[in-house]
Amino acid sequence: MKRLLVIFCVLLLLAAGGGAAWWFFIGQKQGSFQEVVLNAGPHPGVIEFEPFVVPVFHAGEVTHHLTMSLKIEVTDEEHVDRGEALMPRLKDSILTEFQGLYAMRLITDQGFDTPLVRKRIKVASERVLGSGVVTGIDLIIAPKRKPSKA
């Protein structure tokens, strides 16, 4: 009877280990990105940003780097052309908003992808493009990384 109990425990541990290995290595995508979509409806125009890095400061030091990719969905192609013409101003407005948000302890404690972050990106974009133009935000945040101490 004792022998059966030992064999059962060993098999149970092997099954649990196999399940955990599957979950961590196959079940989830390694280095997966968090993708966030705001207002999932029809969007005729998209302004795409090249991936950019946002440094996160705490106590005057850079504690992390966030690599982000951003797409702003707008009402029509005319606004896409306008957004691409105003790309430096639009990117500056969004980066300024990121810097202000990520300096807040609240954001770094709750995570970098919150409804507040998406709302502030939309507000910063509409500041440049005009009210009611932005219909959605696609935000992809790569896993955060610590800066090198060079």
C-alpha cells in the first residue's frame, strides 16, 4: 500500500511539472506584448508610429525603459494625412504625456497599461488633431527593461 502511495505521488508530481512546463513555455508566448484596443468598431484611418522608447524616472533616475508601438485610429483618411504632416508635434505631445504619467507613483504601481494611460493618449492626440477625431488607440507595450549602468 505504501509503495502505491509513493508511485501515485511521483506520478502526480510529474504531471504537475509537465503541466507547469507547458503553461510557461508553450501555453504563453514568450516576451509577449500587451495589446490594448480602445473602441473596437470600424476605423477607416490609422496613424502608425514607429516603435519608440519611453524612459521611466523615479527619484531623478531612469529606472526602466518601455518600448512602445502606437497606432491612433481616426475618423477618415484626411485626418491620417493631417496626422502624418503633424507627426513631430503629435509624437511630442504623446511623449510629454507619457513622461508626466509615468513619473506618477500611481501609474508605476498599477502597471503601465491602464485606462488612465489610454485616456491621456487620446486627450494628447486630440490636442493636436482636434476634438472628436480620434476613434481608438492601439497600444503595444513590450516588457519593461532596466537601463544599463554604463
